[in-house]
Amino acid sequence: MAHEHLATYLNDHLAGSVVALELLEHLEAVHSEDPLRDFFRDLRADITADRDELEALMKTLNIDQSRTRKASSLVS
């Protein structure tokens, strides 16, 4: 049961990172001529690194990525 809750939490976190990265990519484009672009770019790089660590942790723990959660995070 605890493993199931951990899998749910990690998949929710992964889905959130997908949304955050899409939003930050958009914000970088919108602020391409603005100093905020650098902030958004750096934040996106940090979140990408965190997502990579999360995916590695999930692989180590043998937790499958939920395609449904990742896909539903893109629908809005």
C-alpha cells in the first residue's frame, strides 16, 4: 500500500513538472526581449534537472511512469 501511495505521489510530481516546463517554455518565448527570459530559462533548466532525477528515482524504485497522468497534465 505504501508503495502505491509513493507511486501516485511521484507520478503527480512528474506530471507537474511537465506542466511547469511547458509554461516556462512559453514564458521564455513571450519575454524573449526581456530580462525575465533569463530567469525563466534558468528555472526551466533547474526543473529539467529535477525531473531527470525524479525519473531516475522512479526507475530505481521500479515505479512505472503514468502515461495517463503525463498526458492529462498537458490538457488544459
